[in-house]
Amino acid sequence: MTPILSKKQLSENVFQFRLHAPRIASSRKAGQFIILRPTSDGERIPLTISNAHSGEGWIEIIFQVAGKTTKILTGFSAGESIADLAGPLGKPTHIENFGKCLCIGGGVGAAPLYPIVCALKAAGNCVTTILGARTKDLIILKDEMSLVTDEVIIATDDGSSGIKGFVSNVAQDLINKGNTYNFGVVIGPAIMMKFTSKILLDAKIPTMCSLNPIMIDGTGMCGGCRVTIGNETRFACVDGPEFDASLIEWDEMIERLSGYKDLEKEMHDAHMCTLTGATNE
């Protein structure tokens, strides 16, 4: 059992939990994740370690309600415990002093981006961060990012905060103005990563993306998280989750992500009916 130390709602359907996990906190690195089960008979889901404190023995996870299991998680409170978790999993982010870095997070993608930004800045890089969302209420970790980056630029689809437009528009504008970067990181919805990373790659910026395919065991045995990287099959859980954006077969990954959408919605709706006592009659 893993105790929940704190619970915070960051935006609509996005929550942050602080968990007591001293062994994971002492060994995790930027880019790694955990797999947890809220209940002993529940589903296993992967979540990025967005922050940690080795001295105090805690890790933080940030998740968006997207299905039954994440909805179940929102029902837990500080002082309660989740059934189990495993980690740290995945390969850590390769960190070095690249020079000037452009880090881009879309929506809840700001959560896995945050520890990478922290690590890049600690390595001596000059970091510009772009955070985007549909509207201002969905922007997360703006204040935290401001403390660990040289410049934070906000973009919203509706113009309610920062620049009106997509993060891809902001990135293109920065490049058009003559800004140069030695390394890029793009994390968010798959379609956003596909088009935003292309802008950086077209500008000759080496770019890394963190992928979020369907994942079950986190050890490479189930094969659910397989992706095509440079015409070769890789498993995001053990070979990633981060890959060179220029080698990712985006269309295949996006198609596979939608494979269980109908079933996921069915399970979520059935769970909500159970919670409310509704029936199909």
C-alpha cells in the first residue's frame, strides 16, 4: 500500500498526488515513470514522475481524467492509500549542456516536461519553455516552470492567456525571428507532437518526444507499447518513453492510440452509472 500525502486539483479534470515512495524518490531521474493500481483488482496505468524529493521520500504524479481508472483515482483523498506502484521505469532523459533548449508542453504534457526542464537547467542550459492549452484554466505548472526556466511563453487556443494560437505557432514564430536552439523537447498529445516536432526538425533542431502509447506491464513483455522508430520496433516502456522525433512513425502510433477508444468510453460510462446509481432502463 502506498500512502497519499496530498491531493490537489490543478485544472479541470487534472489532479496532482504526492505519494510516499522513498525508494522511488531516491533513484528516479527525469523522464522516468511509474505504473500504479488504485485498487488490488484494478487496471495498471503508467504515469510520469513529475517531481520528487529524495530527502522527504515523496514523488508527485499528475494525471488527467480520461477513463475509468483515472476517475477512480480522483475518489482517493490524502491519508488514504493506493494498492501498489512500481518504478522508476523507462530510460531517463539524456541530459547534458546542449546550450539553448526549447521545451514545449501541450496540456497535461507540462507534467512530464517539468522534471526535464529542471534537469536541463541544472546542467547549465538556457531554457525557453512554451506551455499551451485550449484555455487559460487548463494551463498547469506555469509558476513552477517560471522558477526553473529562463523564459516561459503561454499559448491558448482561445487567447484567454498569453498568445492566441497553438504551441506550434509560437515555436515557428520564435524560429522565424532568428532564435536558434541546440536541443528541443516536445511533449503532449500525439498529434501536437507530430506537427510541432516537425517545425523544430525543419529548423535543424535535434528534437526529442516522450511517447504515450498503450502500456500494461511496463517491462516490455506485453508488447502493448510497441512503436516504430527508424523502421524498427521498439517498446516505449523499456526503450523509451523518449525517442528522437525524426525517427518516430507518427501515423502508426496515432492510429494505435485510438484502438480502444470505444471500449474505454464504455468502461468509463459504466463506472459513472455505478457511481450515480443510474441504469440503462
